[in-house]
Amino acid sequence: MAVQFKRNDQKQMNKWLNGNKRYTCLFRATRDGCDSNKFHSLCDNKGPTVTIIYNTNNSVYGGYTAVSWASYGDYRNDPRAFLFRLYQNGNWKPVQLPVMDSTYSIHDAAGYGPTFGSNHDLLSFTNTIVWSGTYFKVNGYVNPGASYSANGETSDSITNRSKQVKDIEVYLVEDKPGNAPLEEPWRKTSRWNKKYYEELKEKVEQYKPMKELKVPQARVLLVGQVGAGKTSFFNTINSVFRGYITRQACSGNAEHSLTTVYRMYQIRNSASGKTLNVRLHDTRGLEADQGMDAHGMCYLLDGNLPDRFQFNPSAPVTPDITGFVATPLFAEKIHCVVFVIDGSTVV
């Protein structure tokens, strides 16, 4: 098993920390030496850290503290600290051991490597450990249950009965900025290039609803909060098939929805001028107090509302409105709903 704080491990840590975090390696024993003074010189006064220990029996475990290491010389209080295991004998078996007595969360002394709990629940090493050529035979130990909940675990179940350590790492833990790139693509696609773009475009152009449905066009309703980009989404799709930038629908930023009229938009192929067999429907953005009620949304889905219906936030939608379609055909109903979200708000 490779010694590496992998993406999947970071995702698990993020769940325990309830946030999207960035991990920066401050200390690595195989790189910096398994020495307590070196650990403190690289990690003191840096902020929250996670310590990860990889042993020769392919177990991975460690501890997190929100308190900065500082060579304090005594115990430090940290109610957010916890111990954990990620792998046992190479198998993915994550478990969290929360702190019970936060008075003894970490033992922060210059002669000690990362140390957690009284007695101690997790002592990585003390002073200097010499590299054997393949591992460090550490003088520390794991003994959960004193300051940290054992959570049904023992020293053997955490370490898999090995004091031989391949590596010890300490990572600085920071919040990722809101505009940080996703850790991995939200959608698996082929490599984006001109050929793939043309293939996708052609696939949409050639789409036809099943003949048995007797539906000339699939009607797609765009739904989303105010500012999510519903109308911009339509303008983008329209621009792709027109072959140039269009702004057929009004879009922008405002406190309340810029879309006040229900619109049924056709999409045309620039080469042939023919309409696609998919039609996009744009409606008012969802928002508290100003948005559409459940009855209005049902009328939309059932095809009762006419094109260019003017929304009135102060008046509910009723069958008495001008142009109300009392008995819509199946072809006039909404066949698919697309929820548009602002990608910058997703963490």
C-alpha cells in the first residue's frame, strides 16, 4: 500500500471536519527526519493540523487538532480534536475517536512528536528515531480510551500490531476559498475538444421523442433560484446552435427575478434553420415571498399556462387568467424539469 494522503482520504477527513479543506504538508518524517525538534520547527504556530501515520502492516491512523502546536510543555485543551483510523491492514475501514476529556487533548512538548491525550492515547514518537532504510521503529504507541473514546477499537485494531512506521506526515488544515476549483470533475466526460463538441451537438440535433408518445417536441422546464442562471443557460444553448452569441432572453443580476414572463423558447439549427425537437421553457426564479406557489407550479407542469403569461407575485395563479389552457394535450405538458444551480455556491 502506497504511503500517500489520497483524495479519498481527504474526502473522509472533510466529512469529519464538516467542510471543504485544503491540506498542505508541513512535516514528513522520510523527508525531514523523524525528529521532535524538526517537527516543532516546521509545525509550531501554524494552525490546525492533521497527523497521519502509515505503518508497515498497511494501517493508516492519526489525530486532528484545531490548536496550533507551540512546544508549550504541557497539555492543551481542544474540544474539536479527534483520533482516527483510515485503513486497517490495507482495507478501507475509517473510524473516528472523538475527544472525551478535552483538557488533555494534545501533549505539546518540545521532546515529543505529535501526541494526543493523557497516558497517552496516541504518542507518535519522542526525540529522534533513526531510519532503518525501510522504516522507523518508533518508541510511541496507541492506547485509546483515556482522553479519547475508544469507540470499540483497541491498540491492535488501530495499528494492526506494528510499531514499524513507513512515514509520519503532518498537514496544515485550511478552509478552501469559495471559488476554489473542484477536487475532481462533477461529471465524467471524454476529453473536451472540437470533435467531442460536434458529436454532442449532433446528438442533440438528431434527438426525437418516441413516436408512440405523439409528441413533436420534448418540453423542458428550467427551474432554479433567483440568480442561478436559468435564462443565461438558455442563451448559451441557443448560441451554440445558432453559431453566434445571442441574448434572446433577458438575463443579469438583480435582487428579484428578472424573468417575469413565462416563455417557451424554440432552438434552431443555424445551418438548416429547422427547430430542434427539444423546447426550453423559462419561468420566474424561485425566491421567498416573491416566488410561485405550489398551485402555480402545478399549472406550469400540467401545461395550463400560456406562452408569455405575466407573473404577478401578489396574485395567485388561477384558472380565471386569460389564456388558461383548461384541458392541455400531453404534448403541451412539461416532460422534463431541469434544476439550474449556481456552480460557485456548491461545496
